[in-house]
Amino acid sequence: MADEFDVPESHPRYESLLTRHRIEAGVEKGITSTQGLIAEGRGEAFDYLLGERTTESADEAERVAAASLLLADHPVFSVNGNVAALVPGEIVELAEATGADIEVNLFNRTEERMEAIADHLREHGASEVKGLRADGRIPGLDHERAKVDADGIESADVVVVPLEDGDRAEALDSMGKTEIVIDLNPLSRSAQVAAVPIVDNILRAVPNITAHARELADEPASTLETIVSEFDSDAALAAAEEAIRHGDLQ
Ligand code: PTJ
């Protein structure tokens, strides 16, 4: 299939077709798991119901995420097989804009896939990719899924966990991390435990967090703290659910 994608941007389903193409290419390249195809289908259904747009409340959550990352002592962006296939270059830009580390963390961990994802991220400009050392642990998870880097996710104060499995999101929450979750399903456990749930397609969410981070970069800490403290995660989840259940489909 290679990397070419011939659909014109004017196509009404351009973004959804591009997403499918990237996920399929990710599977072929050994980056994305076959379960990732199923996760993609589920996300696509929610995105369709949302109107395939960034809602006002998601945009607000993305601004809060940017403020939270800028305030963090040690922010880390966690990357799985779907995330690496969908937004590799965009993650590198976000990491640069916020000073975050990038760490590969897989639900179905194999050394081959860890290496393939790290290589893929380096090809897209990442200078350092964590996760391969695996000298830290997330308590409460089985051995393979608990593996993290001691100087990465284990010691992070703020973690971005997109398209995350609910068990791991809960375990990270129990470790006291501030979690920023990107997930199109507002009812998923990951979104429910997040300090900052972002109900948006990762394709739109990551570049928008970066844009907010660039805009907020020179603001004093007090302004960023106000943005974070005024955020209501329950209201954000309720707004997303309302948009999905009762939004106008075009
Ligand atoms: O690469 P691995 O081994 O770490 O595995 C990754 C997957 C995604 C397969 C694994 O974490 C998994 O099974 O996840 P779940 O439990 O299916 O959850 C994925 C969530 O992401 C679901 O709630 C989907 O609705 C959501 N999702 C899927 N695609 C997108 C999305 N959210 C935002 N943007 C998307 N493009």
C-alpha cells in the first residue's frame, strides 16, 4: 500500500479516509496492532456522531491541557501503536512546544513493535524516545503492561495518555499523576478518570494543543494556574456526551 494517499482534501470524508489509511499503513509497518484497527473503528463512530469537529468544550480542554503541560515539572506524552501511526510528527511538535518527553507505552507490548515505533518517531524528528529501558513499573498492572521508564512515565507529574486502555489510565491515576486523556468516547474509563478529558479526534486535538501552547508560552504561571483551576472536567464530559446524543448531524 505504501505511503501515498490520493484522496483530494475536498472529499467530504477526507479526514476519516486519511485516518484509515494511516492506521492501515501502521499495521503494515509493524507499528499498529490488529486490535488497533478495531479501536479505530470505534473512535470513528463516535467522531461521526460528534460531527467530526472540535467542539467548543474540547477546544477549551485542549487549552487547559496546554496550560497544564507548560506548568508541569516533568510532562510525558505516552505513545501507543495507533497514536504513532496517526500523529507522529504532530507529537514531536507538541513535545517541543511544551518540553514534554515522548515515551512508547503499549497495551500489547513486544520488543519488535517498541523498536518499530521508536524508529518511526525518530524518522519524524524525535530526538529522544523513552520506553525501551523499562526500568520502572506502574503498580497494580500485570508485568508487561506495567513496564515504563523510571525517568519517564514513572517519575512524570503530568502525562498525556491518548486512546488509552481503562485499566492503565486508572492505575496512573492511582499513582497521583495528572492525566490528560484524548479519547472520542466520553464514557470510557480513561476519559472518566482524567483530570483533563479531551473528547476529540487525536488528529485534530494534538495540533490544537500545540497551537494553544505556543499562544500561552509567555503567560505568567499565575495565568496558567487560573486556566487549569477553572476547568470543570465533569462539565466537559457532559458537554461531549450531549453533543454525541443530541447534536445535529449534517
Ligand atoms: O498499541 P497498543 O498495543 O498499545 O494498543 C492500542 C489500543 C488502542 C489497541 C488499545 O489501547 C485499546 O484496545 O484501546 P481501547 O480500549 O479500544 O480504547 C481506545 C479508545 O480510543 C476508544 O475509546 C476509542 O473510541 C478511542 N479512539 C479511537 N480512535 C481515536 C480515538 N480517540 C481519539 N482519536 C482517535 N482517532
